[in-house]
Amino acid sequence: MFSFVVRRLGFLKDIPLLAILFDSLMRLWMFIAKPELLHWIDDLEENVERMPGTTVGIHKYGGTAFNYSGKEFAHVHSNGLVDILLNKELKKSLMMDGKIKDHHLFKNSGWISFYLYNKQDVAYACYLLQKAYDRAREKQNSVFC
């Protein structure tokens, strides 16, 4: 359903608060259908909050945004879809392993998509988030050099 909404009804995201409402309804459904997923998302949030210089907040299209120095490096939707910004080279090598997918919208970018299907996926998502965090820190540090 998420893919259908994003592909066919994506234009609705520009209506104020509609994407956040949709994600909230998705979260409610996950609370009923797959409550452990919400614990896994909490684990990701706690992991990111331990990274120096990060903030966690509401993503403009629903879900939770992960930022470093005010710039987004990842976000997670309430259905367990984690979108992470890597560089294109790392993205290409990780995609060859078959664990991640191209971002559901931004195909020719460094963005990737990864679904949380089970508890073991949380550890891999944390690994990917660490890579994205490291990239964001390096990029920020290179601006000041």
C-alpha cells in the first residue's frame, strides 16, 4: 500500500500535514498488526541519538528524520522503511549484496531504502545509519577546512 500511495498519490504530500497524518495512521496500523516493528524503530532512534551532533525529529513527509548539524542523513517511516543517504559508490557496492534497494523515489542519487522485516535487520540498519552519519560528518568537516 505504501508504494501505491507514494507512486500514485504522491502529489498529495504537498497538502499540509497530510503526509504526517498518513504516517500516523500507518503507525497505528503497525501498533495493531506488527507491534514489534515500533520497538525496532525506537531502537534505531536511540542509536542515532547516541551519535554526537545528531537530532531526531518529525520528517516532513511523515516518520522520523535523523539529522546531523541540521541536515538530514536518514529517516524512517512507520511501516519500517528506512531511507538513508550514502554516497553513490557505497550504495552501488551494498546493492550488489542484495540487502538494500534503490530509494523508492530518488533512483539516481546516494539514497537507499531498507526495510525492517525482523529484529536482525535492526543491526544492519544501525550499520547503514553509522555509514551515513560518518559521511555527513566528513562532508560537514570538509566544508570548514
